[in-house]
Amino acid sequence: MSQTVALSHPNPIARWRGTARLITVLLVWLAVTPMVHAQTDAYSIQVAVLDRSAEEQRSAYLVGMRSVLLSNSGDKTLLNRDDVRAGLRDADTYVESFKYDSPAPGTVISRDTPLTDAVRSSGKATQLMTIQFNRELINQLIRPGSATTEQPEPNAEFDPFANVRSALMWLIIEDGGNQVLASGAAAQNVMERAREIAGGAGVSLSFPAGDQQDTQAVSVEDIKTANTDAIVAAASRYAQPLVLAAHIRRTRTGSWEGVWLKSAVGQQDNKAFNSGGLDEALQQGIGWLSPQSLSSAPAQSGYQPSQQSNISSAEGLVWVSPLRSTKSYAQVIDFLSSLDSVTVAYPKEVLGGGMVFAILPRSALPSVTSAAIAQGWLRQAATPSSANESRFAAGISASFEYLR
């Protein structure tokens, strides 16, 4: 004969106390479990940053704004619009407020938390930057009516590869049986050269972090065989409007063969090139991405994996100090970019005493110096001793003092 035993609290007060203790335990557990979520509302977002520098702040604005735009529009092609790209270049004007939090050691960051390029490259994040974007400005930018560029005719075929301004590049270099995925710390000299070539055509080129998430999402074979689905899916975390993938290998005769794939908005194209050297192969493939003139990025000789090149003969380096705010940094980069002789301007290095900016082509340096004279907030000065801390110190050709 079996017995059924029912466990209950005959005393309702005791039952209430038991429930209260359970709720308390759950609240304590939630409080001590270190989990950081990426977004608190539709127009605010947390971005993992390497530090509190002006460059990281600007990078966080850009990364965060991309995510906010996509999540509020639901249109994956939104970032291809010229007016949206222009808005992203001025992401700081869409920010209402921001704050930093220093997560405790061991804090788990949610997988949907956006990361800056510096965090992807280093694998480290010391701060979480919560950014609140202006709801009205974001919605105004999302609305199709905000586009100021001329819209194509209804029957005209849309070309997603026209007017490319930024792209993510998956690049495999195969030489003597060794395969290298250009990412993170691998093949930095090749990545630097590819950025120079693209910069000469007005294209901002970025590379994957090469971390575990990347290697799990896409394999070397996926890139070699142009597996578009895998490549595009792996690139989605970087929120770039266009993806470029290439497998370049040296043949037994010493020449180079390159197979290239580009994909945007569900469309893709393939191309194969033969070349005498790696630099020529890069110029051919990136030139296919953007057919604009690449004459400002002169050819360099063969690829040497063991060497790291920090200073390029194609770019001019400018030192500016001190820069203590995002606004001052933005003013300098806008000034450099506004000059007709400057094709591309971008930050090269951030230090406590100042910043190194790079311009393409190098021949534009005299016009930068001349134009700076007319600026009331920028003054040419001798290169300070603080610039000696830069790993690019030997290549700095002009130095300015920021007066505001």
C-alpha cells in the first residue's frame, strides 16, 4: 500500500515568508550575475571600447549609430544610401549624451554588443560606452524623403557597386603552401597597403578581427571557393555595406593569381586576375571594386610576410596637439578632408599629447600647411618632444598646435 505525501505550509504566514525568501534569492542572483546587454531602448546602445580616447569615442559613435539605424529601419540596404553614409560621417551630431561604465573583471558582454575596430583587433574592452542618439534626427535620416541625392529612374537598374565608399575585405594570401588570412595582427603590411590603394580611390577599407567568432563563421575554403552565403553571413557583424573577398596565391612560376568576389544588397560579382606581383594583384582587385583612379597610390615591390611597415611613402603624416575633445578632433579631420588636394584623411595614432593624422597623397602636404595659415585655430609649430612617443615619429612631416 503506497502513501502520497503532500508538502504544504499549514501556516499562511510561513508560506508567504518562503515565497519572499525565494524572490529575494532571485533578485540577488540577478544582481550579481555579470551580464551586459547591448541596447536599453531603440535609440540608445552600449558599445564596447578599448579606452576613453577621442578616436575610440568617434569610432563608438559610428558603430553604435549603424546598429541603431538598422534596428529602427528594418531595411538592411539603408547603409547604402548616400545621405545615410554622409550622416554616419557626422555621427557625433546625432548624439544626445553618452556615459562610460567600467565592467567588473569577468563580466560577460552580450554577443549583440557592438565592438569598435580597436576592440576587435586587440580582443580587449576596458569600457562600455552607453550612447543616447537623438530620436528625431535618427528617424529623419531613416525616412526616404531625407535623401538629397538624385534618385534613379523607376525603371533604371540599381547598381550597388557604384560609388563605393566603404567595404569589408576578407583576404587570403597563399605563398609556398602557407595560407594567411589578413586580419588582426596577421599580414599587417598587406592590410596597410590595401588600405592605401583603396584610400587613393576614396574607399575606406576594413578587415575582420580574425577572432574565434570569425573563424567559426567562415573558413579558408569558403573564401577560396567564393561561398557567398558564408562570407556575407560572417561579415554581418561588421555592418559594412559591401563585402569584398579574395584568394591570392603565388604560382610555381612566380606570378600571382587572384580570384575576387564582391557582394552587396544580395547581388554579387566575380573576377579573376593574373599579375606579376602581389602589389599589382591588390591594385587590380581593389581597382575592380572601385574603378576610380588609383594613381595616388604608387606601386611597391614584392610581399614580404616577415616585415612590418609602419610608414608608407604614399601618405603624409601630420601631428596635431593637443586634442582634448571629439569636437576638436572632428574639426581637424574635417579641415584636412575639405582640401581639394587631399584625397583621403584619417587618424593614424592617438597619444596623450596629440594625434598623428595621415593624408593621401603625400604631395598634398604643402597645401595643408598653406591652408592652415588661414585658420585662426590652427598654428604651425615645431614638432614637440611628446611626438617622439609615436611609432610614426620618423615619418611626421608637419606639426600644428590646436589653439582652442
